[in-house]
Amino acid sequence: MDIVIKLSQFLLSLSLLIILHELGHFIPAKLFKTRVEKFYLFFDVKYSLIKKKIGETEYGIGWLPLGGYVKISGMIDESMDKEQMALPPQPWEFRSKPAWQRLIIMFGGVTVNFILAFIIYIGMAFAYGDTYIANEDLKDGLLVENKAMQKVGFQTGDHIVSVDGEKIVKFDNDLTMKVIMAKKVLIVRNGTEQAIKMPNDFVDQLSKHEKSVLLDIRMPFVVGAVTPGSKNTALQPKDIILALNGQPTKYFDQAKVVLESNKNKTIAATILRDEKEIKVPVMVTNDGKLGIGVGQLSMALLEKLGYYKVSKQEFSLMESIPVGITRGKDQLVGYGKQLKMIFSPSTGAYKSVGGFKAIFDIFPNTWSWQVFWNITALLSIMLGVMNLLPIPALDGGHVMFLLYEIISGKKPSDKFLENAQMVGFVLLITLLLFANGNDIYKAIVGK
């Protein structure tokens, strides 16, 4: 069932982005009286799953979910329709339209992608507000278990003060990405401020270690379930372990250290059960564990117990507009920085590039509209930026040649555009194979 939910979110998000992107080309094409021969979700190589012709346009769904397309008459695109291009230009064809109209048609797809992302972020601000933990409330610092993070100098308990000079006000999902992209992170450890210089190839280093959360809030040790055969039957689900062997263990990471140093021993545990503190004996196994499952507490209960103060800010519709725009702008700038790293060989970031499996994996196994829309907005920005790359066969390649035509007053020949399209197509296939090849390699080596 989990895989069905994950796949449903993936296909719904992908379909939404493709249809709206192609509508961005379709609508201005129709406004400028340019004939659109096909409008397809997914590619219809050899055959279509569904198709229906309405007016001059065939609408359909292909079987290959690698994208979608609109086929515009008189345009040199991936269809490479040389027969049509060999005929005299017709008034309804793309090549017969003024350069400024062709430019608007080509810019339409990415424009819709960016508008969609900003609309989603505005809608999310209005619907969900902003829930976070203020950085100043993380009195005991963050949990750092990722080996790559530890290697560059981070430790559990570190309090992050600033990233590249930007003061950290709240702990949220964006903090991890800021640290990954950073050059210098300022932290406070045991009351002393110090700087951690991030290596240029940190993204590459991350890919060489087992996947784990880079930064997280520290959680208490909550008993989930006592596994069959465990000798610690004195423990019950939802017990919170406050101390072991006389040592306070406010957080799970502290409890692990105490257990590790008391293997094969019976020690005293102070637990919180039904809002009362009691002591029970617990037996530590030879691998430094208790033989129990680990449970979780809701943020509301964590707040009630005094671990964290959860802040929530709600916005009116008008207030949501600048909040959503700022969020979209930050994501756009952030993705631009990621691309810069990917195209800089010294960072090794290109090794972490993923294909469709990587996109599929970011969707959760449980349905959450908030997570779904957040991922969709980010993917919309990624799709828009990628399509703007000046590569023939992408929108950015067409725009590049159109801008040359507008500035110079000279239109590139159809033969040149056909050759450029072929080169761009080969380059795109190479990038696609590389990205998805990375997915396959990571699946094989387990990283």
C-alpha cells in the first residue's frame, strides 16, 4: 500500500507539472493563431494510451512517463518533422510568426512553472501558516549523527548561530540545505563560539556515507514496544527514560552513551510514566541495548513536557502573498546555487545527481497534502530552471536562438536549427542516462 501512495503522489505531481508547462506553450500559441497539432501528457512512442482529436489538435496520453509535449506546426522540435519544414511556410505556422510572438510562446512553459511555484507557496502560507522551533529555543543544540557532518567537525549538541553570515532564526527544513551549500558555519559548543569551514566537495563527501538525517532536533528515549523475549518487561510502551544508572538521559543520544558503557549489566532506570517518575531495573544486552522498540512523541506532547516550544505563525490571504513570494524566491536562488555546484567539477556535486528514481524517493509513503504541494512547488522551480538552460531541444535553446534573431535581425537557417536540435537532443539523452545511471549505481552499491 505504501508504494501505491508514493507512486500516486509521484505521478500526480509529474502530470500536473507537465500539463501546466505545456499549457504555457499551448495558450500563447493559440492566441497568436498558431496551429498546435498535438498536446500530450507523456510520450506516445509508436502508440498512445488515450487520444482524441478536437478541432485541429490531437489530445492524448502516451505510455512513456518521461515528460510531455505540444507539437506546434512549423517548429523545429524533437519531432524533427523535416517533410513539413520542406514545404513553403504557412500563415498558421510557428516559423511564420514574428520573432516576439515566437519568443512569448517559448517562454510560456517556464513562466507557468515559476508562477505555479509562487502560487503554491502563497497557498501553503495561507492554509498551513509557518510552524517551526525558534533557534534560540534549541537550548541543548541539535542531533548530528551523519558521518560526513561529524567528519567536517559538527557534534551533537552544537548550536548553529549563522550560516555564511546569515543569522539562523528558526530550525526548519531549509537549514539543512543552507548548511550543505555553505562555506562557513558559526556554532556554539559548550558555551564557546567557533567556526566550521565547509569543504568544497562536501556534497561529494555526503554521497560516500550512509544516508541519514544531517541535522535534527534531539528527542527523548521513548519506549515503543517491548520486543518478544526481552528481559525488560518492567518497561511499558510510552515510558520516557529520564536517567540510567544515575546519569540524566534527557535525550536518546545521551541514553545510548550510558547503555554502551554498561553492556551485560543490570542498572537502574528512572522513567516517566503517567506523569509520575518511578525507578525500575533494566538489563543491558551485550550490544548495549535494552531489547525494546523506540517510540516517538508528538510535538504537542514534547512541548507540554518542556522539551521544545513550537511556534506557529498564521497569515491572512494578503499576508500570505509576500510570505509565499519570499519563499519562492529563496527556493529559486537556492536551486540556482545547487546547479552552480553541479556544474563545478571540483565540488563533486555532479555525482549526487539523480533521475526519476531520485524524484520518486522524495515523496513520502503516507499521503500528506502539505508535503505533496511543497515537493510539487520545488519540482516546478527545478523544471523551470532546467528548461531555461541554453541547450538546443530545451526551451532555453529556442529562446537563445530567438534572442539572437531579434538582436541581429538575422534568422538562423532551418538546416542550422535542425542540426542544433539534434545536438541538443543527444546532449539531453546523455544527461538523462547519466542521471538515471547514477540512480542505478546508488541502488547497486546501496548508497
